[in-house]
Amino acid sequence: QVQLVESGGGLVQAGGSLRLSCEASGRTLSGYAMGWFRQAPGKEREFVAAISWSGYSTSYADSVKGRFTISRGNVKNTIYLQMNSLKPEDTAVYYCALTMNHIRDYARVDDYGYWGQGTQVTVSS
């Protein structure tokens, strides 16, 4: 059993920055990777970024590459998403997820078995 809690969302102007946090608790020792996904109104959930349990490997969606950075905190079960140069199209509910599957492709929603409640990010024009 794993619990994930996101925080850090809010309203910012285009070009601004936000830092999202996700804390995982419970039985996380078998965790393999953690990721961020987002879902805008009327659209399907999409991959944003992911990081391996060790923090060695990271992966990003093309739409956020160069602007967003995923990282692991001092506590191993905590990850962050630093979002810079935000655009209105980044507006969405952002979800943290954890997988215990030994995957090579971090981007598939169905590979993640644990999800947080989401945090709203709104970027104004």
C-alpha cells in the first residue's frame, strides 16, 4: 500500500515558475520509478516527466523538455517538478505517480499503479 500527496500548484502568469512536490509513504521499498502526469479539461492524462528510484535516469515529454526538471529530494521517496517558463498550455491538474514495475519506458499511464490526488496548475496569459 502506497500513498502519494502532491503540493505546490497554483496560479502563475506565463513565463513564471512553480515547484511541485510529491511525497510517497507506505510500502515504497519496491518502488521502481516515480513520475508526473497532467490532465487538462476535456483531455486525456499525459506524461510529463519521470525519474528512476535511484535518481540516475530521467525522462521528459518533448513539450516540457528544457523547461521542467524532475528531481529526487533528500528523502528518497520525495520528488519535485521544477517548472520554469510556464505557458498557458501547461495548465492542467498535475498528478504524481509511482510504479513498482521494472519498465524501460516511463511514459505509459497504465504502468503506474499508485496515484496522488492531483494539484492544479493554472498559467494565465
